[in-house]
Amino acid sequence: MSTQRAMKEASREPASGEPTIVPGREATVRARYYSLIIVALYFALQMAGLKSAPLTDDDDFYIPAGISYASWLGRVVDGPPGAFERSVMDAAFTPNNEHPPLAKYVFGICHFAFSKWLGPADATRVGTVLFSTLTAFLLLSLAIGHLGGTRGLRVGGLAVLALLTLPRFYFHSHAATLDVPIAAVYLWAAYVTLRAERSTTAALLAGIPFGLAAATKLNGPFLVLAYILFVLLTRGLWRKPKIPDLRQPGFVIPPIPVALLSMMVVGPLVFLAVWPWMWNDTVARIQGYVAFHLNHYPIFFLYLGQVYAAKPFAPWHAPFVTTLLTVPLATLALAAGGFLAAWPAIRLRLRFLSGPDDDFRKEGDLWLFAVINAALTIGVVAFAGTPIYGGEKLFMPFFPFLCLFAGGGANMLWERLEAGMASPFLRKIVPASLMIVASMSGVALGWKFWGYPLSQWNGLADGARGAAALGMERQYYDLAFRDLVTWLSKEGPPNLRVHFLPNNWEYVRTFGWYAKGGDVRKDIQVVQSEAQADWVIVTHERRFARYGDDLQRYRGRPIIREQTVDGVPIWSVIDARKK
């Protein structure tokens, strides 16, 4: 609808009994209905991949913790006063008390809700799928709320499509870890904080999601830095005075926003309220929590041919290179186009620090806040002087903002194609078809590396083979692959004893969950001693110092089966009984 037509529609007197329709309101309502359909499809497609995602070495930390925390919640609901005794709370929250509890509550509730149908591990992982789905919902809500109904739905929907076709984000959406949950809750806190620009209620409530983000993972509190920078850029800094005779030009410190006060006051209260572990010995336990993360135990990380663990940590550029080599190239190109398309709105927003609540301010706020948060969420990992490991998992909150820009870039391309076509039919079909083709980049990578998501590298890396040649990790997380579990159950001899190299103790734990879920034969045992094993399974991870010695020790032994991905060996089953 053109601006002139909208003004005429707004000024027309409604007929008797006819409801008054605010211009744009109907399109926004319709867009929100469609967004719910998109979110439902996103959830269904995430659930479809649940049984294909291998268990990680972190699952065994978070699944038992979730079960313990949710059991305590159940005891609270049942009402016995003993639930709040120190000994009871300490026993419930001792598992994995180095990390906040919010996501683990959800994991535990899903465990009890779905174990009957999915098994204990996969039922718990439904919680991560729910957090991933919340991320999709928030992307749509952000776009619709700031760009209008039709345009916002298109930008948000394309952003969700980009998120869905990020193979590594798709995998992390199925692991019972804190990385996708913090991406979701961080985005929720950012969403409410941005709404606070136009809503006193949202400003007062901003501390609640901020506190919950802090109660999800250590990344959460960094949102306050992004918001402070946003406030400085949009409220003050160097500005010419309106009355030069009364005040000299200079640095203007803006008033403290209500949302920031809420984050600083309500946020810590929420953080403490949802974490009973902190209710006793509060100061000592907060100090222990901070100290744990400041002095995190070393985790091996192979990057460009060198293994990093303790200081010196991996170089600052590792997160950026990892992003460039793992995100589908079409998504990267669309995100770059989205930033270029958003830049005029950002510049206009920075020029006009105050004024009426026009559409340009809403759009500028969205893209400016997205830029700041994208830079912060990956920049903290790159420049904070802390361990960098595990590829993309530490900066998972970055990816929703990247996909938001990809949605903006796709929409820019859509609008230009639409404007250049005379046929109404072609204006609908050609842009939509092009977006489907663009998404095929991520779909093709997901399909090619299905079941082996952390071996996925894009065309810039020349796939897993090129990444291995560059000296990048061909896998990490000590993944217990589903097809390996299935093959062992089908082909393994009775009472098979296996031992994994080079990091067996992780597989003792993950195969225990497969046994509880009935995914692996009960007579198959992962033994602690290499000497007891019938078959030795080598997972090819160069980051371990012993990897080369392990290969040399079993050189010449019969290889029963070897799994390669993109021409790169991922695991090899070796007959340990034969010389």
C-alpha cells in the first residue's frame, strides 16, 4: 500500500458498525500468524534430526545435572518443606555447579516428560530443540516489530531459513549443552531491551530476561556492554547544542535508561533467585564461579596446524576464520549484502539522535543493535584473553544476528528482483525460487555431512579434505556417532569389548546413555583398559598428543571398518586381537 493511499484509508470515516482498521496493523497481525506457522515448521524439522545427532562429551555433564535439578523442582512442587534445607539443595545442585542452572531445568523437565518415547538422552535434548525454536520465534518477532508486517515477515522468515540451514548450529540445537540455550536467552534479553526503547513496561521488565541470560551461561551478562554502547551512540556522545549561547559543544552523557537500571538491579536478583546453589555461602560460591571460568582447565584445540590448550591461547582471529570456513557461502554473502542494505538506516539513526518515533528510527535501532551484538558476541571470545576452543560453540549467540543480516540481504535481493519484473506472477515466483536456491548451499552441506556435523566445512575451506590440509580439526567433542553405534550392534560379535583411542573415558560415559536408551546392544562394553579390548576404535583427532603414537602402535593391524567423510578418515575399527 502506498503512503498516499494509506493516508486516505486512515482519514476515511468508517461506516456505521464497521470496525476501524489502523493502517499497517492488519498486515502485522497477519504476519504474526504466519510467523507461528514458520516457527512450527522449524520445530518439526529440528525434531526430525534429533535421532541423528551424535552424543557429545558434554552431554553426560548436563543430562545428569538436569535430572537432578528437575527432581528438586518436583520436590518443591510436591510441597515438603525439606526441599529448602541446605543439605537437600546442595545435593541437588552439586552436579555441574560450575555452570548456571536455567537450561538444565529445561533439560530435566524434558527428560521426565519424554523419556518413555525417546529414551533418556534424546528426551533431554528436546530441551535444546525448544531453545533453538525460541531463537527462530525471536528472529521473526524482531523483524516484524521493527520492519513492519510484510517486510518484517520476509526478513524474519529468511533469517530463520538461514538459521535452519546452518549445519553446525543445527547440530548444536540437538546437544544437551548450554550453547544454543544461551544463544536463545541472550537474543530474548536483547529483544526485550530493544523493545524498551518504546515501552516503559519492557524497560521495567528488561532485567528479568537479562538475569535469565546470566543464569544460562557466562556469555549472558555481556549484553549490558552492548546496550551501554547502543545508548551512547543513540543518546549522546559528541553533539552540537540546540542553544549555543548557553552551552558549549562537547561530550554529552545521556540519562541512565530505565532498562539499564532494571538490568543492573533486577538482573542479579533473578540470577540468584533461580540458582539455589548460590543461596548459601553466596560470596564464596560466586567467587568460585568466576574463578572457575577465569582459570578454565585447558581444552585442546587444533587450529592451522598448531595445538593450543593453556597459554598462549589460540590467536584472536580463530573465531573469525572458523566462521568464514564453516558457514555456508551463500549465507555469508547474503549477510554481507544485508549489512550493506542496513547501513543507510544505521547512518540515519546515528545522525538523528532524538526525534519522533518514525519508522526509520525503529529500523535503524534494529540494525544498529544487531551490529553491536554480533560484534560483541564473537569479539568477546576473540579478544578477551580467555581460552578459545571447540570451534564455533563458544560464540553461538553470534549466529542469530548473522542470520538476521542474511535475512536482510535476501530481502534486498528479493525486492530488487520484484521491482524489475512486470509480470505479477513472476514477481512472486522468481524471488521465492531464488531464495530456495540460495538456501540449498546450507542444505547441501547439511546433507553431505549428515551425522558428522562437526566435520562440515564449506567450499572456501574445500570441504573436510581441505580443512584437514589447512590443519583444522576434522572433528571435536569426542562424538559418539550414531551410525557407529548401529553398526557395532549389528556386526559386533557377542560380548564385544571395545576401547576408544585417544580419549576412551568420554565414550565410557556416552555409550552408557546409548545403553540406557536401547540404542546399543547390552552385551557390548566399552572397557577402561586397552589390553582388554577385542576391537580398538581410533577417532582421528590430531589435537591429542598421543594420537600419532596410537596410530603407530596399531599400524599393520587389520582394519575391520573405516568411516571417511569427504575423503577424510573419521574413525577406524581395528582388530586388537590380531597382530
